[in-house]
Amino acid sequence: MTPLIAHPNKKLSGDIKVPGDKSISHRALMIGALAVGQTRIEGLLEGEDVLATAAALKSLGVDIAMESGTGVWRVSGRGISGLCEPDTVLDMGNSGTAARLLMGVLAGHPFTATLSGDRSLQSRPMDRVIKPLAQMGAVFRTRSGGRLPLSVEGLAQPLPVEYELPVASAQVKSAILLAGLAAPGTTRVVEPKPSRDHTELMLSHFGAELEIEDLPGGGRAISLRGQPELVAQDVVVPGDVSSAAFPLVAALLNPGSRIMITGVGVNPLRSGLIQTLIEMGGDISLENQRREAGELVADLVVKASSLHGIDVPASRAPSMIDEYPILAVAAACAQGTTRLEGLSELRVKESDRLAGMARGLQASGVQIEEGEDFLHVHGTGGAPAGGATIATELDHRMAMSFLVLGGLTAAPITIDDGSPIETSFPGFIKLMNGLGCKIEETHP
């Protein structure tokens, strides 16, 4: 364990680039592995979660290597259904995204593979992914509650399905689409609200045929024609908006701050936090907007602002589900009450993030109300008391959120373990301290 303490800081300044988008990095590796030819990836997130995906694909027979001194990764694809049966258990570390998406890939291969992970990942439910993949013909053996370790026996030609998601989930949708690549015919996924569409954009970039249909009532249907020949492509991974969220909120809340975060992915189905913070009064501008591998990218210019509480609708949750912890920090320092609704998904992340944020905010002197799927934060209009020690429960986003809060409170905040931060944001402490934060290792 690596305890860290964040001391109150003053204004932040500087131009930075955050690590590559984790969601896009996972997909670039997996879809590159299923393509024909050599895929070249720039900006791949080299955090523990993505490296676990790369290691799993290597165990499945894929040649993956980083060019020395360039930061460019090359993936020699084996084609759809072309992976090899692994000799060892595939260790997915802490990454639920990697595990669930790879389950979809494996459902389209005629062999048995076993997936495991760390203590946190082994506690997370996989039933939502298992159910549709089982309808496609894959056979699963799991621990009670559909938990890892689990074994999946796939097929060379899984059955195409039409599946209606009970809850919008990019991970479940993506697992079905990745399995559908090997299925003859058309696989169709219907979601009640649009979730992040990185898989659809990446598949289209590699040559898959998809049809996207907006449905009455706000839903969306994605149809994929099975058994295409994916062709290797160049991919530039944009900066992760989920990682950019931490310096962004820190700069908004420290008087006199101004920072620029370059090359951030601002996919409309991922950038709900930016929209929400602007509605709260945040001075955030998107400059130099462009597209890279189908993804919308921009430079974010952030200036210190006085935030006020708002009601954030549940319909926005799919576009910012990973950003609620840091949004709760912003709400804690805003004037008035911020009401966050539709948060049930947070209870099955790396930890029960809803309960964890509620406990940590209360310990830091912030009044909150917590329900099964909501969090109401009564902002202090300035600096909360702080002075707390937070148990982060192996959750990287909780850890980073409370370190940001510790830079804003009257007294420092300590977290019990900062080591999980490396799963998604290698170099986080150095980057934040370079802007003007004061984060350092401590000893209990």
C-alpha cells in the first residue's frame, strides 16, 4: 500500500497532456488483434489495465510490441476467430472493461479460456455480459454470482442475436458486438439510451459494416454484419477525458488558475462531465477541434470559476459514469446543492463508488444525502474542512478524486493507498504537482 497526502494548494497553471484514453486503448488492441495486417497505435495508455489486455492477447497468440523510443505499439492481427487457445489463465488485473470485452472476443473462438483478476475485479458481477453471450452459444463456468475466475467456451460461429439491454452499458454492448464479428448474419443490440460508442467507431475505422438507428423514446439500435474482414489501421488514441477530469476540476476550483489540456477525446457520449461543469458555471472552452480515427478531439482551456449547484439528470449518467466521483468533489466546493441521479451503476464499479464517495465526503466535512441510486451534495461554497483519512478500496478514481479534494480543503486529506492510480493514470502525482498541487507519500 502507498498512502498519499494532499495538502491545500494555490493556483494551478501550465499546459499538459494526459495519458491516452483507456476505453479506446483496450479496443484498439482487441480489434487490431482481430484484423488482418499490422495495426499501428500511437498514444496507447501504458497503464496496468491496458497492459493486462496486451498480455492477455499475447497469451492468445497475438504479436504485440512497442517500438523502442517511439511510444508506438504494433499489433499483428490474426483475423476474426484467429486467436489461439491460451496455456495459462488470463489475468485481467483490475480492469472490468478488459474482462467484459474479452469475454465477447472469446465467445467467437472454438476453445476454452479462463479469466481472472485482482480481488476487486473478482468481486464484480459478470452476469450482464454472460447472459447475451450465452444466448449466442458460449458456455460459461463461474463462481457464485457470475464472478471471476470464470471459464468461457466459445464457438467458431456464434449465433447472431437481437438483444435489448435492460440498462445502457457500453461494456455489455461491446461484448455482444465483438462476439457478433464471428457470427454469420446480423447481430443487433438495442440500448435504452445511447452509451459511449467507441466500439462502433473503432469497428467502422477497421472496415466493419454497422448501421446505427435512433429509436423513439431516446433509444438506439446498432446492427453489425457478421464475418467481415477487418483490415489493420493506424490509430491515434486521444487523451482520456476521464483522466483530464482531475486536473480540470482542480483548476476550476483553485482561484487564479488557468491550464490547457491538449488532445483530449471529447466524444459527445463521453463528455457529460464537461457539459455539467459548464452548466455549474465552469469556464471551459474547447479549442482546435478535430477528428482522429473517428473520435472528436479538442484542447481544453480551463479557468478558475465560481461553481453553483445544479440538478444533473439521470439521462446523463451513461455519458459520464466514471466521472461522478470527481464531479462530487466539484459539487462539494460549489455554492448550493447538486443533485446527482441515476447512479446505481456506481455500486458495481471497482468499488461501491456511491457509498465510498458518500463516506469520504462526510468525513471531509461535506453534508450529503445518499440513496440507492442518488447522491445529493450540499456544497460549502468554498473550502470543506478536510482532515480525513480515506479508504479508497482499491479504486483508482476514488483515490484521485480525494487527492484533488485535499488540495481544496482547509486541512490535508490522506488516502490509504494510491497504488491503484497506476491502472489508469501513470504519472498522476508528477503531473498534478507540476501544475502546483502538493501531493506526496506519507506514512500511517
